Amino acid sequence: MSNNFGPYTTAEEVASVFASQIKGKHVLITGCTWGGLGSETARVSAKFGAALIVLAGRSQGSIDATISKIKQETPTANLRSLIIDLASLESVRHAAAEVNAYEEPIDILINNAAVMASEYFPTQDGFEGQFGSNHLGHFVFTNLILSKLLESPTGEPRVVNVASSGHHFAPIMFDDPGFSNGKTYKKWVAYGQSKTANILFAKELSNRYNKKGLLAYSLHPGSVDTNLQRHIDRDVEMKAGMVDFQGNSILTPQFKTFLYRKTVQQGASTTVVAAFDPSIKEQSGLFLNNAQVDVSAVKSWALDDDAAQQLWSLSEDMVGQKFPLA
């Protein structure tokens, strides 16, 4: 990558470099509560000329508040709300049907919404909550609107999965992804599994659809204080000892580098790079960190093509729907 972006580059600084790539694009972002990474990505996309931004979330009131804030800065922004509850496949399918009825194609899909280190809860379909919301909801939604992405006149639509260095906590627990219906549940291990799934899903999307022009990426936005961390007192968690699926401390020297605090503006920069940087087209399927492609930041279990394929099959089995090549 030729640009000198780094950990403290802001989303707006990135967007100013790629203004010509943003202008005219149709962008759909999940998880757009004001003050979060999704809303900041939407704000800068609007400011630099995206033709349409679809803000997807569970609450109409929350989306409306974000739209109002963006309109204050960019009154001409073309913003559209989409209600989606990623913990309900019925809601996901309804939202996908709404998108498929749009006149416009989608150029960029940013799967940003997430639940982080919550206590155990089942989704409406009975899946472990973090895996169900962070992965399976996005898996079904993305696949159901894939034809809208492949219609992109750019010929190079993108899917961006906002993952996390939290994937270091765990690989996919293929034998028991639901933690025995919560009996063996550990919130950080479950979060790690869901973030590994985000990375492997981007990899498999790229493997399957790159010949059709689709580009897919995953990323770590940094440690950003947003509504996502509402379940967490970070100091308490650190003192309690954060351990991975094997009981080893997660706080390795490398992992500690992922914990440097960033503002929302700095955290969203990596998303904007993944969505719009033309120089990373040949690196589809890879992971970004600090606004750069950075495979060294990824655990081996999240780089494995066989695991990516296995996760796709597991996900299809869990949701009861096959997604053959479009």
C-alpha cells in the first residue's frame, strides 16, 4: 500500500485520499448507532460524495438520530434506513428482501454490527448469541443480497467484515459452536469464535466469488470506546485475567499492541481503507489492521482455507439454507 496510513490516521483523512473512489458509490452499513464505527464510516462516506448510504440497524429511532446528525453536516446526503435484527433470521431475510427490491445495486457492503463479550443468550433461532449475531446473521444477509452486489456497475463490489484482534481468543469450535447450549460458555472465547468467523467468512467469500469480481476483506478497527463495549469494564477484565480457549493468557506482547486506545474517527479509518482503497484489489480475502493490510496480525486458524470452507458448510447447516455459487 503506497499511502502512509497508520494507527492514528482518521477515517476522514483516508476518505479525502479516496474521494474519487467514494463519489457515486452505493454503500450499505450494518450497525449505525451514532458515536460508533458504522456511523463514522457513514458520515465520511456522505461527506465525500457517496450516492446512497443505507444505514441498517435494529432501532428506527437510533438510525434516525444518525441520519439527522449526518444531514447537519452534509444536507444533500442520500440516506436510507433499513431495519435489521441480526439475532433473528426472520428479520435478516425481511431486510434482504427489502434491499433486493431497491432499484439501485449495492457497491459496498460493510458488516459492522456486533455484540461483544456479552453473557450467554440465545438468538431467536436458538444460536449462541455472539456467533448468531456477529456471524450467522451477516452470513445469511450477505448471501441473500449477493446478486445486488454482483450487479455493481464497478464490476468490483466489496464486502467488508469488521472483525477484531479478539479472534485471538478462539478458533471455530466446530464440534460445539454453541457451547453446549451455554453450559460451557465463556464470553471471551465465544466472542473470539465469532470474530474468527468474520475473518474466515471474508476469506471464503473471496475464494468463491473473486472470479466474478467480488472483493472481500476483514479487519481490526482498534480498541475503541463505543456502545459495543457496554458489557465490559476493561480494567476489571484485565485484572481478572483474559484467557483463550486453552486457558492461556491472551495478553501476549503482540496482543497488547492491539489494545492501544483509538478514537472512533481513528478506528473507522481501517474500514474506509478496506471499502475504498484501489491499491488492495489484488489482496482480496485478507485482513487489515491500522489502515494497512496486515496478515501478521492474524492467528493461523483464521488464515486457513479449509477452515473457511468448513465454516461455510457449518453455517449453511445451522441456518438451514444452502448458498450455491451465484
